Amino acid sequence: MMARMFRKRPDDGRDVVTTFLQWMFLRSVFHRGYVLASGLYFVTDAHLSAAQLVFLGTAMSVTLVLSDIPAGIWADAIGRRWPLVIGQIFLAVGMAMTGVVMAFPLIVVTQVLWGAGWAFLNGADVAWITDELDQPDRIARVLTASGRRDLAGGATGMVLFGVPGRATSLATAIVVSGAGMALLALFVAARFSERNFIPEREKRWSASLSIFRLGVSLSQRDHEILLVFVATMIVNAAAMVTWLFPRQLVNLGFPGDLVLWYAALGMCASTVGFVTLHIVEARIDGVGVARRMYALTCFIGVLGLIVLAYAPDALIGSLGVLLVSGSAFNVTRTVASSG
């Protein structure tokens, strides 16, 4: 199947969307498989404390912020495809390295690489599909569909990497997920065309800085853009707490095999997100719908965090995780991108 996908380049809008959705699915397979295995690996194998887990998330987030602007300038001034390839290479190296180190400083390095990878991917993926599809009236639905494909890939990845993680070791599953991400970088290099992106060869950097200044100016003048920007920053900051989910659930006590239970919980979260985004996709074009859905899911996320924080046992705690990871984060990120 992989060979067949490598052979054909997208020729029309339909093929561009198909290629993009295939990529989103496969990226999520390897990414969610890694998140599942590494989340447990940090707690059960590396024995990281809660403070160390938060530090890892902070290191990754700081790297993402510092790398985001130069990566975005590259994507705007030079092209979309190669930042996607480079980002996945960074991800692949960081992911594979995680499975072979246990010293905390080296684990921090893996998350720095991971953050740099996501900095190159963030925005470039949406910009690529927007340019190549070149149909503004369809992009909101395509992005919502890609969110559902991302969840389907995540559920698949949790099965594919959860089983070997239990049968062999979590470290093995982590290394294999990194190798898969590296192969996916080749898929992007081979299949992602850039027919509708025209770089300004002579003024690429000055043009990109002008785009950056224009974005800052728009966020200052347009209160809705500013509100979405601030809300997105808060949601991303709240995502730091997700690094503590595995430790909190382990502390509450899973009623059975740890890897299987955590994989099952992740699949349930993906299912909840898939259904929720299907509902959102059918209504996203309505007037004011995106704003109301964004606000509602923010409140759902707060409720989920409270439930997890004060849960008396792992089952109630898992309900909180479903509200946050299954509904809140998926909808807020998808609506923010499409809005």
C-alpha cells in the first residue's frame, strides 16, 4: 500500500485532499503510538517524577515557541513541503532516541527535538492544503475531516504500538514509531507537490517578515483574531497538564494490565473525538457556530481536568481524560485552524 501511495502525485483537488488525509492518518498512527508508549515509559521505566514530567513539557513547549517563528518564515517565504519533511525528521530522531535513553538530561534532548519538529509542522500543513486545494469554500470541511482522520489514525496507532509494547517492551514500540515517522518524511517528499505556491526568489525573507508584521497588525486590530490567539495560547498551555495524565492514572491504580488499559482509554478518547468532530463538521459553516463550539469545548476541558484532579479512582479519572483528550483538545484545535 505504501509503494502505491508513493507512485502517484496529486493531479486535482480530490487527489490533493486524499493525499493530505492519508498523510494525516499515517502521521497520527506513528505519533499516537509514540505518545502512548512514551507516556508510560516515562513513568514505569524511566521513573520520572511529576516535576520532571512538567519540565519535559515545558522544554518541549519553549522549543516550539522559539522555533515557530523561523519555521513559519521559511514556510511562508520558501515553501511548505520541505518544512514538513524536516519537521518529521526532527520528530523521528527525537522519538527513536527516546526509546534508547533513560537519563533525564538525554530525555530532555529528545523532547527538544520533538518540539522543533512540531514547530516545522505547525501551520505548514494547513498552509499546504489551503494552497494546493485552492478552494476556500471547502477548506473548513477538509480540516475538520482531517481532524477525524487524525483520530482514526491515533486509534490505529494505539493498537499497533500498544500490542508490541506489552509483548516486547515500551522502548521497542517507541523506536519503531520513530522509524515509521522517518519513512513518512519520504512520503511527503515524494507526494506533496507545490504547484500553487510561488516563492519570491529575490525578496523571500523581506516578504516573510512583512507577512509576520501583517499578522501582528491584524491580531491587534481584529478583536476576534486576538481572542482566538489568546484562547489558543491558553489551550496550548493547558495541554501541558496532559503530561501528568499517565502518572495520575497510575497513582489512582488501573484495574488490570497497564498498557492495555491505557491503550483502551486512548482509543475511547479517539472515538469520542471522532464522533464530536463529525457533529462539528456537519455544522461548522453556520453563522457563529464555530465560536459557540469553541467556547463550549473549553468549558468541557475545564470540567474534565477537575474530574481527573479529584477522581477517587482510575475509572472516574479516565472519564476526565475522555472529556479533555477526547473532546476539548480536538475540537478547539480544529475549530481554531478552520476559523
